[in-house]
Amino acid sequence: MKVCVLIPALKPCDRLLRLLAGLMEREPTLRVILVNDGSPPDCQGIFDQAASLPQIEVLSHPRNQGKGAALRTGIQRFLETALPSEILVTADADGQHLPEDILAVAAAAEKRPTSLVMGVRSFGEGVPWRSQFGNNLTRLVFQLFTHIDLQDTQTGLRAIPRSLMPRLMEVRAKRYSFELEMLLIASREKTALFQTPIQTVYLDGNCDSHFNPILDSLRIYWVFVRYLMPFD
């Protein structure tokens, strides 16, 4: 199994380096596309350490453009460089996705190359209230629009099938709403959505999250409004 992990990163800390070390330890042939989405200069040392490893390629945005833009940059690079059977898995830089879960999602995708494989969390005790509320509401609205029940619509741990990538490159959303657009496009394109459980990790109450509860939520729910309109 040949795996490429795409990680968008904004103001990362040492957790990113520990994640990368854990991935390399478990899967030495794995490669990583790491996108620096306009992080400040004091984060450059972390990206330099990552880039010193031959399996890791660091791409940089000169200014912050948003998670969706960073994912598109990484997907474009994957399409330019990937081997025919290589699997692309997206993961977050904040330590919420464990190396073993990232590789488990890749293994599930190897068996389902035409499916969008999602590593889904359980939202129970210990999960911050804003995360529980946001995910449950988005889950209900998504089910209303698509008749598909997803346990975790906001997970950033996904294996993206190659058939879906050209359509994703056309998405204009630059921030967190990009990931919801991905799900809606997959639904319209009749791409199977496969859910596999992962461990639920929230470090320090999810304080490293760059999600803005008001602005990003508004962007996300505007996606549902546009979903009712035909694609251009």
C-alpha cells in the first residue's frame, strides 16, 4: 500500500512533528504533502524540521488562505506527482488524528478505491460542547438535504478517491466549508461514503483549533443554501 498524507497547517506546534514521526515509524514508505497556510515566521522552524525528511514535501502559501485552499493546493500537487495506485489521506496538524487511525483509513480506502472514506469520531463524554453541538446540527441538516446519515460530517481525516479530485479542484470555498462541499459533491456524484471509527482526541479542550464558531459556521450553512441551486 502506497500512501500520501496531506496535512494543511496553520501555526502548528510540536504536535505536528510528533505526528510525522509516528507516521514514519509505522509506515517508512509513506510520503507527506505538508501545506504551510501562511503561518507566521516563528513557526518556520517546525516546517524546516519537517522538510529535512526526504519523505516530506512542504508547500507554502505566502498568506493565510484557509483550510480549503490548503487542501486544494495539496490535492493539485498529489495529482501531479502520485503513483497510479497511491492513496491520498487528509489529516489535521493539531494532534487530533493519531498515526494508527490515519493508516487505518488508508487501509480501508485500499479496499474501496472509489469511495470517500471518512474516519469518524464518537461525540460523547469529554468532547467540547461546541464541537458536539456543531457536529450534531450539521449532521441533521446534511441528512435532511441528502438522506445520508453521517456520524461525523466535520472530520478532517478522509481518504479521497481520485475520481472525485478534479471536481474538488473546481470548488471555490477556501475555508472549513470546503470539507462540507466535498461531502455534498460526493453525494451528487453518487460517490459512496464509507465511515470507519477512529479514536476521539481533544487536546486541552481543542484550544489549538482555528475554527471560528460564528464566521465558519455561517460559511458552512451557506453551503447548504447553495446546494439547493444548480451547479454552474
